[in-house]
Amino acid sequence: MPVFTCNDAAFLIDIDDRGEQNKWFSPQFDKSNWMRVAIPGAWDFYSHAFWGYEGIGWYCLEIGGDLVQQDRNHRLQFERVSGYAKVWVNGERVGEHIGGYLPFEYDITSYLHETGTNQVVIRVDNVPRSNWLPGATLIEWIQYGGILRPISFVTSNLCFISDIAIDASPVLGGAKVVCNVEVTNAGGALFDGSILLEIPANDDIYIALVEVTCQAGQKAVCSATIDLPQAQLWTLDSPKLYDLRAELLGLNDEAVDEKQERFGVRTIEVQGTQICLNGQPIIIKGVNRYDEVAGYGPTVPEEVIRADLLKAKQAGVNCIRTHYPLDSLHLNLMDEIGLLLFEEIPLNWWLKPWEIDAEVDEAENNGIIDRAEVALQEMIERGRNHPCIIAWSMCNESGTNKPYGIDAMRRLMRKARELDPTRLVSFVAVGHTAGHQAFVEADMVCINFYYGSVIAPIVYQIDQLEQFAAIATANHLQDTVLEFAGKPVVVTEFGAQALAGIHGDHRYSETLQAAYIESVWQAIRSVEGVQGGILWCWADYYHRSTYAGPWQAPYGAYGVVTVDRQDKESLSVLSRLFNDGIKRELE
């Protein structure tokens, strides 16, 4: 299956939103004076003037007619475009996609020419809307704009393998691998053939063969099971991965298409108040992490991401949490390295949880939750084969203590279980609010605490930590454990800010941040039924320009490393805590 990756494009900013009116998408519109840019990459780095720009930008890229083949299918795959994308090919509207984190694709076969040059025009709009995700216009993290991950031009036969879903379960030292293979027939005739599945393992190749029939212009899903008599589990210390090769064969066994996927054999479940990986209780020792790095934004080279994740793992981190779905590069690396992932719908600060009596506009919020359900399905379909993902989170710090929010969480969690019954589901609540009744249906209670750092009384000196941070956190956790008896509780955020280079016994110093982390982690580990915590956060990050938080700065300084990955005092403390821990026998 030939794949051509687009590496550069012409770009023009559209501050006044005149591009569509003036038909910038037309091949006849002169684009010779547009700015040449490399893709992928956030437009924030095209020049200093673009930093933090929220608005519209247009891209034009070209596909040579020599790449277009008769009786073949051609698709344009977008791994990540920030915000709202509209796509034209040779002046014809192909489609649009809303959402800045997950991949999408279009069949562009009928729009292409075999001679000359084919012009692909993409209008990108990264302006947040209150009725889109994240469900609020108050957004903390910077909204990088543009084409953030690769665009690929994929050529295949008219009938091809479009998706593979793998469910690998350990069985008596081996594994049962259930494969659901989706075939798409973009041709005009019925396809009859078979699918050959192969898994190399234990110096052997285990196979399954299943017949497939797919009507013209339709999709068909075939299921087959491969039993591995011996299988190594995917664990944190030994993250074993297997390769599945699926080959689509015609009636005469001629090769039609091929697709490969990786997977791991592991289980994740809740047993009482414990979270168990492969049947063994684990304590979550996590960090929240945005995917940006200074100088790159969210378009970070693989070697930089790998080094960053390995550094976190060496610090004792076993789990990463995000406020939005990560790209496939991150997922592949976490599969390989052996890191767990809580992945979250980008529904954040929705429905004003801190204003319990705030009026709820049901018509607008119905649309938001509809979009959240679409994002949930896209997130699960993209991530389901990755063993690193252990939990789907429905939102962060939203109005899940209001009747509308409670119903929304129930709806989304039920949908998540329908789509993927093999992983945990929950949502993340604001710690200093009550009434999050949908936790009754969740696999675990996920709650954020910032006693002493954001929630008053504020800690200004180290000798105030025990009273204002540790005791307050422990007391609230004890109440939470009692309220949701029999469920594991995870502190999904806790932390304090520190400005790199400032030391001493005062607020915003590296010294106080390190002491805060140690004090609150000890409080978390002191409460039975609490199965760990996830620090906010691994690295400092840039704020959206319109965000005004308690620290009036263009960045959040909560990291144990800086945004350019320089260590703070707190990293060594976190490493000691997470690698050594507080010795406590799990019951």
C-alpha cells in the first residue's frame, strides 16, 4: 500500500475570514505569494507574530498526477489538525472535521486528476466555541493552530482493510486473540475472498483464515480467533508486544491488501478497592503531561518524546494522564516503554462546577455532549489496540455535580463500556465540590485536590504544609472513601507551582514545591482505599493568552521539569517517593 507523506505547503493567514467568500480553495486562485511552511508543525512557530494566534489559516499542498492510478483507491489521512478543518480537492469540497486531537480521513479518488497537479486546500480554524469541546471558552492550555501531525496520501486496491480491532486475553499461560477485521469495498462489484491472519510468536507463526464477502460500496466485518498456547504478558517491567499481520486475499488467493497492528496481552480490572494489572494490585504513581515541548509545541520529534517518557519512567512514574487524546506516536512509545495511560475526552471545565446554581442551557449542552460522544467513539476506535491505555475518562473538573452533568456522565460511561468493555471508565471531579453521584457507576473515583496551593488557606511556608495541605487532603480522602465505599479512589491531580531558579522557604520556590509534593503524597498513601495519585504535572506548560489564573504568567509552573525539560528540585523528590514509596502492605 503506497503511502506519500506531505512535507510542505503554502500557507496564508485569514484574520478577517474572507477566504471562503473569495474562493481561496479554487485552483484558479493565485497562491504563488503564499508563505511556504513545513508540515506538520504548529503555525505558532512560523514567526514570532503567530505565537498564540487563534483564528483561521489556509494551507495548499500538491499531489502529482503521477501518483494517481486508475482502478485504485486514494485516501487522504489527517492524523491531527487543530480545531475545525475544511478540505477541498481541486476546488471541490470533500468534507469537514471538528476536533483538534483525533485522526480523520477522506476518500478523494473521484476528485483527482491523472495529469498535471492536484491541489488540496485545507482551511483550519482553531478558535474555541462554547458549544464545542472542551465545552467552555475558559481554556488553560494553549490552542496551537495548524496541521500538527502528518498528512498522508494512501493508495490501495479498491477493496482494502480499513480497520482491525484486537481483544487479547490471557488464558492459562497463553492468550486468546480475537480479531475483528473491517473491509471496505470502494469498487463497483461484489468482492469475495478471504482474510489471512498471522501472529509470529514462540518461534512459530499462528494463523487463522476467514472468508469475507463485501458488497460494492459497503463495509464488512469479519471475526477470527487465534489461540496462542504460550503468551508473555504486557507488564510495566516487561511490556511485551506482538505483531498481527492481516492479508486480504482474492478468490484465487492473490494478495489484495495488507495491514499490520501491534497489541499486548494484559488485563486491567478493579477488585474491591484495588486496581489490578494482570490480576496484581498496582498503586498509581502518575503525572499529568501535556504533549508540548519548548521549541516544538505539540509536534515533537520521536526521539525527544521517547527521552522524555523514559525520564519520567526512570523517576518511578508508571502512569500518564492527559486532558485530550494523544497522537499515535505517543501511544506507540508508551506501549513499548511500559507506561499506563488515562486517556480523556477533551471536555474540560464544562458546566461551571464551582457555580452549583448556575443556569444550564440544555439545548447548547446537548450539542456538547453529542460531540463528546463522537470524540469518545473516535478515541476508543483509534486507541483500543494499545495496551498502555487502561482507562477512559469522560471529562475533567466539570459540572458533574449537577443533575444535567450527572446524567451526561452516566450516558458517556455507558457508551464507553459498550464500545470497550475491557478498560476502566470514570470521570474526574473537582475535589472541593460535592454531589458527583455518577461515580456510583464508575469503576473508580477520580478526584483533584489542591489544598494549600490553590484552595485556601494557602501554604506560604513549609511549616504550614501539614495543617493546610496534608491533613486537609487526608481528611477529604477519608470522607471520599466512605462516601463511595468499595471503590478505588485515585487522586488525579495535586501539585504546586515553582519558578525554576527560585529556592528557599517561600511560595513559588522549588524548595516549597518539592516539600509540598512529598507532604501531599504521604497524605495520599496514608488513606486505605486510595490507590495512588497523579501529580500535576510533569512539565511546565504554556497558558492560552486569554487564561487568567491565580499566577498571572504566560505559563503554568507546576512541572517537576521546565517546559524545555530542565530539572527542578522536585524531580529528585518525586523520584525518591515513586521509586521507594511509603512501605505499606496492600490488602
